[in-house]
Amino acid sequence: MSAPLVLALLLAFVIPVQLIRAYRVDARLVDQWARRRGLELTPENRPMVARYVRRARLLRTWGAVAGVVVPSLGALVFSGRVVVLGFGTDGESAPLAFGSIFVGYLVGALCAELTVGRPRGGERRAASLVRRELTGYLSPRLLLAQRAAAATSALGILVAATLPYPRSVATPGTVSLVAAATAVVGLGAALEAVERWLVRRPQPFTGPAIVAADDAIRAHSIQAFAEAGLALLLLLCSGVFLALQAADVAILHWAMVVPAVACLLLSLLVAGGTGERPARPRVAAA
């Protein structure tokens, strides 16, 4: 049985299970979500929190599903190839192509934050005067890990541009590799820019309970987005280390295996807990 067929059968079971799970959100789950984040639910903020928890689970799950399905449909439509998570029935494969799932989840996490309804508390809009910074909502270690992963990937690509490769290995030109390194740096910068934008979006000031709920939702959204971004960057790091391992340099044949595997495992570890770890804002409610 071929790898694409095995993956297709597995996904035919996993995707419906995950979608059913995403649609099953009851009051207990909302209470648990709030309790893990130290948020006191009140009649004023409970509807807002419940709406966010339901929408976040749905959009993130559908985003991940799109990350699985869209690339396969794209390959079938534009090239006629049957590809499942990077594995083609024609024998060609890109084992790290499952990173498209992280991209879909990332988009879903962003949409969940942007579409959550926030009470305005009257016709006239007011805003909280509390200054909000990214480090108040996102762990500094997670932010540092994002930057380090982007920098490591970009540096590795630039190093690869200077190395000799066997004739059997198809390699892009120097200009293409420099462009790729620049794109990776741009990706890291774009992720952080979006996170900062989410932090600084206007916060309607309609009472302490609503502000506290908004802070908890914002912190959770930003952390989920950042973790999905970090998982993607770590996967890029793994791919870069594997590319360096293929160079015609003896020491790299074994020296790059450990970091490649480590980055892959870290990527899966981060992705596995995305959106599940409690994130408490470290800002004062006005």
C-alpha cells in the first residue's frame, strides 16, 4: 500500500473526528477555558467568551483541514498529480509539506480573533487607556524563539548558497537562495508585526468584566497565532538543516542530522499544544 493511500485513509478518519470535536462545545468547556486563564465569568462577559471559544475551535480546525485539502486539490488541478501531505502517487515526495497545516491553522487563529464580537456598551465608543505591549500578552521566550528560528533558517539558506553540492542534487541559484533567505526573515517579521497589531487593536471599554474577558481572549489568540508561526518556522529550520546535510561536505553529513530531527520534533511538539496552553495577560485592566 502506497504512502499517499495510507495517508488518505488516515485523514478520512481523522478529519471528521476533529470536526465533530470542534463542533462540540458546551458550557463546561467554556468554564474550563476561563478557569485556566484566571478569568471570572459574569453574565456580562460569558456570552462573549462562549462565542469566542466556539468560533476559535471551529476556525482553527477548519483552517488546519484547509491546510491538508487545498494543496492536494491545487496539485491535482494544476499538475494532474495526486499528492497527499507532500507524498505523490508518482513516487515524488516532499515530506515536510505538512507544514501547510500550520499555515491553515495560523490563518484560522487570526480569523478567530478578528471575528469575535465585542460588546460596545452604548452608542458612543470609548477605549481602554491602559497601554498594551506584546510582552504583556506573549511569553518573551516564545517571542525570542520565533526570532531565533527565523534568523537560523535565513542564515542556513545563505550558508547553503556557498556550499558545493553533488551533481545529483538539484540546487537553486545564488540569487534564488538569497531571495528565499530574505523571504524567511520577512515571514518572521510579518508574524511579529501581526502579533503587535493584534495587541494594539482598539479595546472597547464597557466595564472591568468585559475588559478582563477581552484581555484573556486577546492573549489566547496571540499565543495560538505565535505558536503556529513558531511551529512553521521550526519546520523551515528542519528543512534547511536537511539541505545543509545534503551538501558535498563530509562533516555536514552527520552534523546536521541532530538539529534537523530536533527542529522537526520541536515543531510537532509546539503544534501539538497550539491553543491549548493557558495564556494569561500580564496587563492591568482599566
